[in-house]
Amino acid sequence: MRRLRALLCGLALLFSLPLAAAPPELLLANVYRDGIDVSAYLVSEKLDGVRAVWDGETLRARSGYRVNAPAWFTDPLPKTALDGELWLARGQFDRLSGIVRRDQAVDEEWRQVRYMIFELPGAPGDFSERAGRIREIVAAAGLPWLEAIPQTRVSSREALQRMLAQTVKAGGEGLMLHRADALYETGRSDTLLKLKPWLDAEAVVIAHLPGKGKYLGLMGALRLRMPDGREFRLGTGFTDAQRRNPPPLGATVTYRYRELTPNGLPRFASFLRIRQE
């Protein structure tokens, strides 16, 4: 193991590839459900971006890998921990993912990226206080690419649904609800909730199933294994290019669905993307 680690370190230095650190401990969202007192939460748009954590020195993805952002992008960032989304615009996740994953950053591309902040890891105070501190930090930094995600209070479930409808109509993905009185914590918790017209989940590709009819000679569906071991077929949401070159066996893919069947399988599931580390 030591020899392998030494070899990886040497290769990383030789080719200037980033080694992954341990994945950062983050707060993860549960799914919104009826009965939640929405007046206890601050609500923001759920951005379809790449989550990134800044520890004051290094920008890392949720997986722990260093993000190869240009020095001009990271050097002026505040010397305090930040948690947020690297973001281009609504509906631009695939293009953003390509920019963020490059081994060599392209300045012209990164000029379009914004770092949208929604949390201060480990900071004191409740979330409403931390949200105010985020606005102060961003304002003091004065960087065009650093922004605080707006947080809004809603008074009722009906107001929340109206906000969701307006966001989705404008091209947004959904909403995030963060308890205003919550101290900072990590792990999956009702402190943070996501509300979308579609749910999403991840599963591992275990087989390529052949297509029929117009998909003869192409991939017709993926056989996926969920984290709990259950398996199902996923046959919609693919482009012709993806059917010609499907996600490889062992890859983790994200799919979206409406609800779960009584057997716990996703209903109306559709392919969304391959998960990028």
C-alpha cells in the first residue's frame, strides 16, 4: 500500500494531477415531505451546479478531489471555509462539468463560472446568522465571481409551492430549505431539505441490455443496482450518442423519477447523467 501511494504521488507530481483528499464532511439534504413547518426554514433556489468546498487554501469537489480552477479565481477568495456551488446558469450543468473537470483550466471558460455560497462550514451561530455572515463576507471580498445565494422566508406551504412553480417555469431545478435556527452540522438531516418536481437518485450500471426496433444494434436499456441491492431497468432519457456509447459497467449514474413503487423501485425513471467524481 505504501509503495502504491508513493507511486501515485510521484505520478501526480510528474503529470500535475491532483490527488484526492478525504471527502469533506458536509450537510446533506433529505427530501421535502408534507407536514414540514416551512415557516421555520429559509428557502433558496437549488442550483444545478458542482458542489465545491473552499477550506481557505484549496477548492475541492464533494468527492475530495482538488478543483483545477485558475489561480486568479481562488487566490483572492476569503481565508475562511466556504461551501457552495460552482455554477454557470440554469440548464448548463453539462457545460459546467466539462469546464470544472479539465486538468488544465481554461481562463476564458472560468470567466463565466460563479461560486455561489450557501454555507460556512463549522461557523458559529444559527443558519440565519450564518446567512447574514455569508452576505458580509461576499460583500467584503468584492469578487464578481463570488456570490451569496439569496435566502427567503415563506409563510406557508402554498407560498412555497408558488415559489417552486415560478422557479421551475424560469428554468430552475427546484428549491432548498434550510432551518433558520439550525447550528452547523454534517451528515444527512432534516436541517436541509430539497424540493423538486422530480426526485433523483444514483445507481451502479451492472449490464447493457440490447435495443430493439429503432434501437437495434444499440444499447436499449441499462441494468442498474441501487445502494440497497435492488435492481431495475432504465431505458429512457438517453440520446442516440449515449446509446451508441453507453455508461460503462461499474459507472454510477444519476436518474430522476416521480415516486417509488410499493416494492421500492423508482417509477417513471429517466437517465440524467453519469456521476462525475
